[in-house]
Amino acid sequence: MSLNGKIALVTGAAQGIGRDIALALATDGADVAICDVNLEAAQKTAVDIEALGRRSLALKANVAASAEVTAMIDQVVEKFGRIDILVNNAGITRDGLILRMKDDDWDLVLSINLKGAFLCTKSALKYMTKQRGGTIINIASIVGAMGNAGQANYVASKAGLIGLTKTIAREYANRGITANAVAPGFIETAMTQALSENVRTELAKQIPLGKLGTPADVANAVRFLASPWASYISGQVIHVNGGMYM
């Protein structure tokens, strides 16, 4: 229970990897606020967190809307008194080859995935700097490091998120704040489970460990970075990809 007394906020935590991250942090002792555009699903995650004996709060917010983000962070601090851990997990995809990609699809993905993390971080830093301590963890992606055809917008957003992470780490180290990124590879989610068996087999062949990862694999990296054991780690990208990218 290395996170006893800590307050965490996880965006995009109603389902998938974000939900596993929120539950993992609660298992380690943190009280966890949940942010998602799907409030009903977020509330279910909050109930599961409370079942672990921790406090929780479900909030609906569009992370790309500055006023909504400010209100969300203020609500977390109003309820819990502080914010110690921010996990920027919210993200979307709108895939397409560059020549066919609509401007709106480019703007939307960059707005949610990158601007959203910027806005949440900016609002959380107001409190973390006063506390002289905090941890920011951004969920990037393997494609942010190696690129991927058909995902120019998503790749750009995740590569930008890695750069943002390193800048936060440099700007706020003197306030006792760390910032790191976790970059998942191919993970077993509803999206990958919908792929045909042949496609999944071909994906696994690209991974040295020979299998897709699980949301728990990503959550375990986050819980480490959020813990006191990682207090001297900042500005780093932890790749969770089975060796696919080195």
C-alpha cells in the first residue's frame, strides 16, 4: 500500500487501460478520481474503487475544454484536499492515410490526446507547485516513438506527449514534481479483441515475447512510477511492448 494518503486523478478511466490504472492505484492505497466523457461508466469504476476501501469521485469532462478541465481539477481538490498523481490517459483515434485524412480528424485527435494532457497538467500544476510535490504520468504509445502508417494524427499526438513530458520534468523538478510517460505497445483491449485471429497472430509475430500485452501490464508500470520507489525517475519513457520497439 505504497500510495496510502495519496490522491490520484485518471482521465479516460471509465474502461480499458484507464480503468485498470485507476483500480491499480486504488489497490496500492490511493483515493482515485475518475474522469471520462461517459459518466455512467465512470461511476461504475468509482463504485469498484470504493469496494476496495478507497474514496472515489466520478466526473464528466471534455479534457480538450479548458473551463471543464479547470472545474474538474478544482472539484478533485475540493473533495480530497489535494492532488498528488495525475494520469493523462484520455485519448482517441481517427485513422486514415495522410492524403485522405480530414482536417477535422487531425484537429480532434491532437485536441484530445495532446492539448487535453496539456490542460489537465496545467490545472494540476497550480496545486502541485503549492504542495511542492506531485507526479504526472502521461500515457503515450509505441507509435509515438516508431511511427505508424495510417495514424499520422495519433502518432503526432503521442510523439508530442513524449516531448511535453520531458518539458514538464525539466520545468518543475525544482518543485519536487516528476513527469514520466508510459508507452504501451499492442495491448489486449476491446479494439484488438475485435480483430480477426489471423491479424492477431501476425501482430504477435512482430513482438519478441510473442504475445500482446494486457491492460494490467500498463497499469503496473504506472503504479511503479506513481510510487515512492520511482521518486528519482523523471523525464523518462517506459516502454511496455514485449520488446517490439527497443
